[in-house]
Amino acid sequence: MRGARHARWAACAVAAVLAPTACGTGVGAGGAAGVLTSSWGDPQNPLEPANTNEVQGGKVLDMIFRGLKRYDPRTGKAENMLAESIETRDSRNFTVTVKDGWKFSNGEPVTARSFVDAWNYGASLRNNQKNAYFFGYIEGYDKVHPESGAQRADTLSGLKVTGPRTFTVRLGQKFSTFPDTLGYPAFAPLPRAFFTDHAAWVSKPVGNGPYRIESYTKGSAMALRKWDAYPGEDKARNDGVTLMVYTDSNTAYTDVLAGNLDLVDDVPATQLKNVRTDLDGRYINTPAGILQTLAFPYYDKKWDTGGARKVRTGLSMAINRRQITETLFRNTRTPATDWTSPVLGAEGGYQAGLCGSACDYDPARARELIREGGGIPGGQVKITYNADTGSHKQWVDAVCNSINNALGNDKACVGNPIGTFADFRNQIGRHKMAGPFRAGWQMDYPLIQNFLQPLYYTGASSNDGQWSNKDFDRLVDRANAETDRAKAVRLFQQAEGVVRDNMAAIPLWYQNGSAGYSQRLSNVTLNPFSVPVYDEIKVG
């Protein structure tokens, strides 16, 4: 996903170290016959499963770990992986049996304790894991990770190891779809080496997936290689993947055309006009569970007033989604009309048209609402985004142009770029946003709950703008407690209505997954999360 002259030089230099083939030969930057190269960006944090909540790190975790569940790479359905069974009679107490014969790549068996110890570590306030919130459903979380004050327990009271391959989970309340969340990387098992020599493990993570990490140089590349002793059925069909760091997706794309890179998994908007011709059938454009929004800093009280709600709605109506998705993205995006994704389907909770007129382009009404709301806080909208991936500069400029045209003020909106994704996420985490910011969401698991609770529930893990609404929280709690899936979905839909009524975030468009690849590769697909199914790719 990254590139520019310096980054391309770095990528080639690393490739020369990892394999005896230089860039530009048409063999691919990975060099080795069975190894493919793919564009990538440095993850924000070290690759601890409970501390990775962004796409780049998530790609690696999906390659080196397998959990109790795995999401089908074609349908997204949660299916048993290491779970032999997950049983419950009341949607609150679960008995988990782990399959026999699974090991980590260091030879250590995967046991019930591998999961329980990992979950306790992830939940602990002392360990400051970004995904700690995912363990909040388990009884005892309030003592292990209190909202204020010191930690009062070291382990979750709701987790009990009952045998080498069995453990029980007791939740704080009923949650009928809890088992479907267990394919998310935060719930991955961890070997004893993670705890006994944590620094060594972090420098070279050991998992139980089809790949193992061979080396990683920040800013350059990560080399992953097939683990020959992997016990799962989804064994890698290639010898490995080298993830090459790029700071510009355009450079990654041109490197694919030149034969210096095998796979770019985010075709930049500037290349969409010619991509089908350029790649001659080696281009993928498929729906994915991704929503692009503009989030707001509710910790800045200027954005958290009744008047500001009108301003947010007015800004939404000043954005010509149809024009941007057609002209800039050439229909690889679809104007959003709700806060989830069409990949869920109606049964899964998707509500086409929920946003109503607030997501329609209406300059006159936009000006009226912004005026009624007291004007734009600070007098100017500054949309903050990371400039290194995803064609974000192009679409932020397009959004600002649309807002400026609608409001008749060419300085009403400007882009505010941050150089790298990691720096962007760090500033968000420190609550440094002075105005709206890019908040793309790639689903963790295909449930309507995942599009709502992590983003809008009070204190949730990815509620970066710190929005809070008691009615929303109450409906989410009721939905989680509902044992009937259809009734739970309806309650989540009501909660989404609260998001709409407050314009908690501005939905922009649903995003397709896109990728382009070299002639060396075959059987290239993207899963419903828009991530390449690396283990199925064939080289040569």
C-alpha cells in the first residue's frame, strides 16, 4: 500500500536481502519461486492479538493465528476452527472444547489454557491492550479492567479451565451471538513463550496459523513463510508471502505493472480508469464489509451541542456522494444510506435508505441547517486523514470541494493530512482531532452489532470520538441479551436509528475490496473483509 521513490528503494533493498533476486526482473520482489510479494503498511503496534485493531496488523494476525472460529473466506460465516464444540443452554454460560492435535509453530500444544491465559492477558488493565473491550462481555471484566481506579483482580471470574481441552465462559449478561465473535484475532490463543519471554515473542511473534514470521524490518518488509507442520486443512498453497511497505499506493500499483511486486490489495483511485486494461483480467473488484465515514471529536464540546447536530447533518447534505463515487472511484464505492454494510443483507440488519434525506445532496438545505446550528465550529471544517494509503487525499479533497461548492465558500472545508497511518491513529488515540476525521470501518465479524457497538457505545474500543448516548447504549444492551437472533437484530436496528437521529458520524460510502496482481499469481481472491486470502494464492 505504500511507495514513493525512497520507499521503493527500501522495498528493493529488503528484497535483495531476503532472496537472491533483485527488483525489476519480472519475478516479483519476493524472489523465491513460490513466494509472493504484497503491498502493506507498518502496523500501529506490536502484533499482540489483543492490541491490534487496525487493518495492516490484522492481515498478519490472520496469517499466523487460528482461533476457535474462522470466518469463511467467501461467505463470512463463522465456522468452527479450533473449536470442537461451543455449547450453551442459556446464551450466558458456554462450554468450549478445543480440538486435539493443534500446536503452535514452536511445537507447544494448543490447549484450553492457551485461550484462557490469552484472554485474561488481553482483558487486564495493566497490559493496556486496545482490544480489551472485546472481553468486556465476560463476567469479572469490571474488576480486571475497571473504568476508574486500580485493577482489583488478575483474572476474569467468568473463565474457568476445566480440562486440558475444555474451559467454560460465563458472560455478564446473555449474548446469543457471542460464539460468532470468536473468530476475531483478539480471541486468538497464545503460547507460554508469550508470557515467559514477552520481549522475545513480540520481536518475532509465534502463532498457530499456516504461516510463521521469518523477519520484519519496520518501514521495509515482513517475511512470512509457510509452516510445513501446520495441522489445519487450510494449508498455504504457496511457500510464503513477503509484505512490502509502501507509502503510496500508486507506486505499489506501478510496481505490479513493472513486475516488481505481485499483489496490490488497494488499487488507487487515480488508476481505476485504466486498471482493467492495465491488468488484463488480473483485477478484483468485489463487495466488502467496509464503510467509510467522517467521525467527530465529541470531546471538543463545540461539536457536542444541539446546534452541532444540525451542522453535522448539514455537512452530510453538502456532500455529493453519487458524483464522488462515480467520477473518482468509478463505482468501486456505493453511496452509503446507513451505518452498516450491504454485505450483512436484510436478515443480518442492513437497512437500505435508513439515512434518508440526510444523506442526499441538497446544498440549499445544507446551508440552512448549518446556519440554524450556529455555523461550523471554528469557522472551518478540517478533515484529518492519513495520506499514505487508500487514495484518501483524493476523496477528502473531493468531499471538501463538494462542501465548499454547496456552501458557496471555497475555504469552508480543507483537508488536514497526517503522513502515516500509525501517526494518524496515534493522534486519534490521544484525542488530538480538532474537527471531523476519516473513520473507515472494516468489520471484525459479520454481525450488525460489530458496526455499531465498537464504534458508538459509551467507552467502546473504537469509539474514537467519544460519542455517548444512553438510549443507544440501552438498546445495544437489550439486543445483546436477546436470545432470539431476529429480535436481537431488530433491537440493533433501533439502536442504529439513534445514531441516525444524532448524525453521530457521517456515512459516506460502502467500499468494495479491490486488488491487482501479477502474471505470476493465480487463484487470487478477497474475503468479505477485503483482505487477500493469502493461503489460497498460487505462485507460478
